[in-house]
Amino acid sequence: MPTPALKITNLRKVYRRRGNVAVDDLSLTIEEGDFFGFLGPNGAGKSTTIHCVTGIAEPSGGSIEIFGLDSVKQYREARRLVGLCPQEFNVDPFATPVQIVDWMGGYFGMSAAQRKSRIDALMESFDLTEHRKKQFRELSGGLKRRVVLARALVHDPRLIILDEPTAGVDVELRRVLWRYLTEINAQGRTILLTSHYLEEVERLCRDIAIVARGRIVREGSKDEMVAGPGGLEQAYLTATGAEADHVAGQ
Amino acid sequence: MTTLPTNLSPMGVNWIGLATMVRREVQRMVRVPIQAFIAPWISALLFIFIFGFVVGGRINTIGGHRYLEFVLPGIVMLNVVNAAFLQSSSAIYFSRFIKFIEEMLVAPLSYAEMIVGNLSVVVLRAALTGIGIMVMGLFFGATHIESLALFLFWIVSVSAIFGLLGIIVGLWSKSFEQLNMPVVFFLTPLSMVGGVFNTVEMLPDWLRWLAWANPIFYFINGIRGAMIGVDETPPGLGIGLTLLLLAILGGTVWRLYSKGYGLRE
């Protein structure tokens, strides 16, 4: 049986200061090569789960394996295999796109020659070449999103985690991104995507998990979820309890 | 499918990652040359001119040295302390505030590499600041070095101490107001009464304990001993205190990083 790209077992994350349980006994397995949609309402625990996987947050309990590597005990090897495109622009606003991507490549131990050729390729792929020397703060929202994506991909990770990558971007970039992600997924990269755009998930993903109140409330193939009455939207509303709440409120 | 090779040395150290941290901070420093270097150099030049040259012309020699020669090591140390503290505290706080510290958290970098990377830039900035002031002192004929080894020891160890202190404050601060508090309430007052401009003997008896209880007094005397051979503290006491502080602060920073304090959610 092949090693899963990501295996989360009984993950729990408690924010003691805020006094809330963000993720509660969450288990999830993503096979290598999958294009996986991770859906849920705001505050459901999607970003916290991603932060635990990537090392931004420290899990309170449970375990996370990335291609069979423990994300805590073997963090160096595990992190080399993951690229994160976060929801927020966590970028030095005074740096240029080239610097941002170059520094990230450096952190991942890539040599100067490796970084240079990779940066050139990414700048071209995301139409950033003419903006490569501008400060990040001078770029439009769509261009900023492209830079953050390029940064996530600089070390050519086997597992790519995209936390709402198309939020607030125009149709053109969304299509460029969809095409790029489809291509790299076809090349064997595993992709975990969170999005509030159900049509995006429906178009790109093969498997889907829906999370609510820190727990997985439904998991299965996209085909299975889309096949039901009302399609993915109905499946999502039913799983998250939003529909029942909505009806009760009337 | 192939993944780009990334390099980890046989010693298990991510040297390229470490070098990148240093390179990045140097690039940030270069973006703000006035804040990083010009301001402390101008301030030091004014100190040298007013206290060393104008006022000092009316003061007798101290330990056989002109007043300017006596004051210069203190001015160097004062600026080394400030540069070290400001570099690490602002680098850590700014990266937390904007959240680009997450770039390092998701990368295969160890806590030790993050701390060493930070401190390397701290020492570099503090040393450059100090060297600039020493060059100014040359124009006034006041720059001497009696022991290069001791001089380097004091520059490196004191900048590391205040770099570590800056890391702690950078991790602890939740606002720019908090970030500035230690400078206003501790660093500046302690530096000013740390023997930059006077010997302990010049202080009234009832105030001398303040000098002996002030760690910066030992650092200033240490570097003064290395530069002109005048050191009021008992031999070895300053070095011992410095090593002790390095160990305590180093241990504290290591523990904070290990717990993810101020770093990880």
C-alpha cells in the first residue's frame, strides 16, 4: 500500500489563551497525487489544520505524517516536501518578488544556481517578469497572490497546500492558476486546496473533506458529493449544518 | 516526478538557510542605512565633539589618558549595545507583526539556526557601528587598541548579550510601544550611568553602588581596558559576568524558541 502524502490522526488544537478548541480529533488521509478539497465555513478549523501541518501552529494532540515522515520529530525532512500558499500575505512589503522567492528557496537549502533557474521559470509562469524588481507593497492584489504562489512552489514541493489561493483575484488569474495547478497535479504533485468557491473545488478536486467546528463532518469523492440532489452545495450545507440553521432561523 | 534537490550539509546544518537568514537581514539593514548606521555615527560624533573635545579640553587626564581617549570606549560600547538590541528586537518584532516569520517556520530550519542567524546579523551590525566610531576617533587621535583579542571579545559578547535580550523583547512585545519600553526605561539610563563619561571615583560615595550594580558598567570598563588599559573593575569579574549573562540569556532564548513562545500559534 503506497504511503499517503498526508496522514492526520486525531489532531487536536486548543488555543489556551483564547480558550477555544479550534480542531477536535480530526483525522484525514490524502493519497499521493490527489487533488484534495478541504471545505468548511470560516472558523471551522481549516487554516488551523494547515498551520499544524506546516509548522506554523503547534498541535495540542494527535499526529501528522507527511509522506510517512513525522511532522514534528522529522520536521526538516517533512517540511522540505511541503509548500504553503497561505491565506494572508505574510510577506515583507518592502521586498521585491525576486527577493521573496529567492529567500524562501534559500531557507529550503537550494543553491544559488538552483534558485536562479527556478525563479526565472516561476516569474515567467505567473507573468511576474516585468514586476520582479518592484516592491511587494506596490503590486496589485492579483500580482501579490501570484508572488505568494511562486514562493510556495520555489522548492518544487511534492505536497502543495493552498489556503484560499483565489480569494479576491480576477477571473484571468484564477484561470491561469487553475491551469497551472492542473498541470502540476498531472505531473504527480499532491494538492490540498481550501476554497469558499464551490465551483472551483468541483472543477479541480477529486476528493473532498468538509470540516465544521473542528471536525470532519463529511468525506468522500467529489463525484459522490456532486451526484446527490442539489450537488456539492447541498452536500456542503447539509454537512456543515448551515441549511438546518438557516431553516430554523426563518 | 522529481523534486528539486535541497542541500543539508553532512553536519546536519542547513547552511544555505542560515546564510539566507543573514543575507536577508543584511538586505533589510541596507534598506535603512540612516536608521542603522548614520544616526548612531552622527550621535557618536556629537558625543565625541562635545564631551570629548569641547568639555574634555578642560578636564585633566584620567589614568594618564586624555578625557577623549577615556570617553571613546564608552561611546563605542553604548552604540554597540543600542545597535545590537535594536537590530534583533526590531527584526523579530517586525517579522511577527507582518507575519513573514512564518516563512522561516515552514522551512527546514532548526531553532538553533534561527537564533544563530539572528545573532550573526546582530554582531555584524554592532561591529560595523563600533568600527565606524573608531574610525571617527582616529581623526581626533583618540583611537587605541591595547588588546585586539579582548576588544573583539567585548564587541562580540556584548552584542550577543543585547542581541539575545532584543530577541526576548521582540518575542514578548505586542506593540511598538512595548518594543520601545526597555530602551527608554532601562538601556538608555543604565548606559548613561554606566561609566561612559566618568570613573567610579568621580561619583559621590552614596551613588557608587549604582555603578557596581550596573552590568553595562562592566562592559564599558572591559572595552576601555582593551582599548586604553584603564579598567576599574576587579580582573576577570567583567568577563565572568559576561559569560554568565550569555549563558542565562542564551538558555532563556533557547527555551522560548523551543516552546514556540511568540513564534508559533
